[in-house]
Amino acid sequence: MAKEKVSKKPSERMHVFDVVNYIVFILLGLLILVPIWKVVVDSFTKVGIYQFRLWPASGMFTLDGYKTIIETQALYRPFVNSVITTLLGTLLGLVLSTLGGYVLVQFEMPGRNLFGYFLLFTMIFSGGMIPEYLVMKQLHLVNSMWILVVKHGMNVYNLVLMRNFFEGIPGSLYEAARIDGCSPMGIFFKIVLPLSKAALASIGLMFAVTVWNDYSTVKIYITDPNQTNFQYKLRNMIMDGDTPTTAYEVSQNTLFNAGIISAILPFMILYPFLQKYFVKGVNIGAVKE
């Protein structure tokens, strides 16, 4: 008598998939965390080493790298510049993205699709570095830290994400608000924005990271040392050998890794508070009525 084949239940197959999924993502997480942890350990180690250690060797622990960065007065103004430009750039980016995305979901607006195609065109084709430089010069933004605010204030990709999120809001809410006599801007402030916390948090974090980490714009457009940002000054201090003179005996490798941690620390602190919104924001525009 032939044995009957026993087919696995869908729940069992799903269980195996979950196990494999967890293993794969744990391995990917380790691949990401191991280099970061090495940088952290090396930033607390007196002498740079090539081997991977879980923690500094006995007698090698030091805080001199961080003390050097904190006590270097040449980094104070660039740090303040970075904080100001990041806050203002994020605010400007959110204002333009939310308003632009809201305009693009006004289906009765003439030329809405044409305007959207023009915006998408700029994502594919750019005017080039020289025309961009001439435009910035005409706007008197060359050699000014405000170029970091204006240059990143308009991001078409983030605008499209906001438009997709607004399109995912049930149309019945818009219709009910119109019946109650709410104006388009009233709908925007009373209905759309309160429902967009996840989108605002995730896209705001994208804007903030972009402005905070911008090095190339400062390198190209700014020569005044008083207008540079924290990333640019920190990079020059470490990579170009412009190491500050302090009372601490700190190796170049220790200072280099301490600088990396100092640059990413603000967002390491900020991200846990925005994590729940950021995870929701990953699915922006994925679900519609």
C-alpha cells in the first residue's frame, strides 16, 4: 500500500519561513552592527588596533578622544551652524513637501498632472553643477551657511512620498469636511496634518540627516571658516591632520573614531523617540482606500 504524502499545513510552512527570516535579518543586523561597534571600541582605546575587540583591552581605556573634541573651541561655531541649518532646513523641507504634496492631490486643480510631471523630470535630469552654482551665486547664497537650508528645502522624492500618503487618506474625510464648509487650507490644517504624524516624522528625519551630514555642499560653495558646518570642520580636523593641540595624549586613530561617533550621536539619541513613527512611515502610500 503506497504511503500517502503528508503535506505541510500553511501554518507550519509559515513557521519555517519566519525562522529563516529571523536568521537572515539577525545576520544582516550583525553585519551592520559589528563595524559600528568596532568604531565605538576604538574611540575609547588609547592606541589604534586592527583586530576586532568587544571592549578596550585592560589599561587601554580612555576618554581623551571625546575630551579633545569637546574642548576644541574651533568646533563650537560649526556645531552651532549645523544645529541651526538642520532645524531650519528640516522645517523648510517639511513645509514645502506637505504643501506641495497637498496641492498635487487636489484632483480638480487644472494642470495638476503636468505640474507633477515637471517635478518628476527634475529627479531624472539635473541642470549640472555649473548652472546650479550660478543660480546659488545669483541668490547670494555662495559662502553662506544658509545655502544648506535652501538647497535641501525642496526634495521632490520626499514631496512624492507626502503626496502618496495624502492620497492614502480616505476620500470620505475630505468630502465630509467640504460638506461641513471647511476650506481647502482648513482641511489641510485640521484633518491632513493631524493624520500625518508618521509621514512628518519619517520624512523630517530624512531631511535632518541630509542637512546634518552634508559635506559636499560646504566643500563646493563655502570658503569662509565661520560659515562651515560641523561635518566639514570635523573632517578637516581629522583627515587633513589639523589635529587640535590639547593637554591629552590622544592617537590619531582614537580621535578619528571619536569624531565619527560624535557626528552620528545626535541621531542615535533622536531615533528611538521617532522609531514608531519612522516604521509607520516606511509604508507611506502603500495602503489606499
